[in-house]
Amino acid sequence: MENRKLGRTGIAVSALGFGGGPVGFLGTEQEKVTEILNFLLENGVNFIDTAAGYPGSEEAIGNAVSHRRDEYTLVSKCGQAFDDLEGEAWSAQVIGQTVDRALRRLKTDHLDVMLLHSCDQEVLEKGEAVDALVKARDAGKIRHVGYSGDNEAAVYAAGLDVVDVIETSVNICDQLNIEMLLPEARSRDIGIIVKRPVANAAWKGVGQQPGFYANYTTTYAERFAAMGIAPGDLGFDSDAAWPEIALRYTLSQPGVTTAIVGTTNPSNAAKNLEAVAKGPLPDAAIEKIGAAFHSAESASGAQWTGQR
């Protein structure tokens, strides 16, 4: 497994990471979560991402691998209001409580990174939410402050001196952040975590993904159809190659540190490991995907923004 430096944090993380959204939203059994996470750790994956807003995810991860805490980098997200916590969304009060609750749920004494979970730019500009994470960092509860989001808000976050890590959308159907955010992040040595790196399997079409994926698959599926590109155009044999193509495309983008893939299927986890081991896509394939995206975007008459 290739390791990459998470920007100025200096932390070496695996190019492939684990995204904890699906195991929460899809109510994956604890036994399967434990199986998948231990399998990934044993095969070189050392990056785990979750969030307060993924129901049951923090608890499941803590139950599964907290005894192996020194083997992985741990990231969670915060900012929303919850019924069991006091305070309004994005307030210092609710963020402080969410950090403490994450530590309990994940059975650890620190998070390597805590991200503000897709707040608007005006929340960042107000400063209270960012300052709350700085306070948690200074108290030793988290090691680095970060932001999860897209487009102009992510670029704004990249310009904040205290932000060391950004999680954002980059994939075959979501390319604005490649041009808008990644150059700025590289210039400031900010670590980049990519969410939805396989575009929620857009090639399957609308309505073919269960649960919470439905919030994102329509946009991606429509974009993918408009792009009109096939594996054969990229030097691959069949549609079965799309997961590999998509993951390798994302990890080929300069400035991307790690791509988190959420899976509840151990066999899919193994396939992701195999895909990452093959390295970047050929330059010609990367160029054809980019050209197809921009041609379809232009034909649509609207900018295809990052899907947060």
C-alpha cells in the first residue's frame, strides 16, 4: 500500500482509506464492520474517516478497532446540532460536546483530525466554529483542524492558517475541485481527503444504489450518462472495470492524499486494494475522462459544481 504525506500534518497515510458513512447509514452489523476494518488494517490501510452525523458509525468503529488505535489515523466530523447535545449548530458549545462524545464513542484519547462537516462559508467567516476546534486542538483532544466541503467554501477554508486538512469531492463526475481547490491546497501544503472517489458507482444509473446514496447518485448518474465515455475508450475491456478506473482516476490527481471508500462488503474492500496497487491511470485515460467531463458540462449550459 502506497503511503502519502497528509500535507503539513506530516502524518503518513495510506492512499486508500475507509469511509465510515455506509456502515452507519446502512446499519451494518458490528461483526461485519469488525471484519472489514481488521482486514483493511492487515492489508496496509491506516486511515479511517467517520462523522458524528453517521448514525452508529463512531460507535461501530470504536468497538471494532480501538484496541489497535496506534495503527491508524482517525478522522471525524462535527458541527451539526443533535438532540442529545446542548447548543445550536456550529456553536462552540455543540462542537465541544461533539468532540468529547466522539472520543468516548471511538474509545480513544485523541482524534488525529476533526473536520467541520460541510458548513457554509459564512460559518467559517464568523469564526466561532473554527475557534472551537482550535480550542480542542490546544487541549490535546484533536491534533489537527480541518474542513469538509466543496467549491468556494473549501477554497476559503484552505486559506485559513489553522486549517491543515480538507475533505472534498473529486471523481470522474465531480471535477471542479480539481481546478478550484487542489492547486491552492498544494501551495499551502494542505492534506486532501477525497470523499465519494468512485462517484457512487454512477455507471449503474439512477436509483441503483441503496439508502443514503440516493441523495447523490442522481446528479452523478446524469453527468456520467452525458459524458458518454466507455471503458474501451480508456483501454479497458468492460464495464466491470469502472470501479478500478474511477478509484485510480481520483488517486491520480496531484494533491490528493487519500481516497476514502465506504464499503460494507469485504470482497469489495479486497477489490479496492487491488485497484490501488495498480497505481495511477495512464495519462491518456486521465485526459480523456477530463475532456469528456468538460465537454458534457459545456453542453449542459451550467457549471457542474462539487457535490458536498
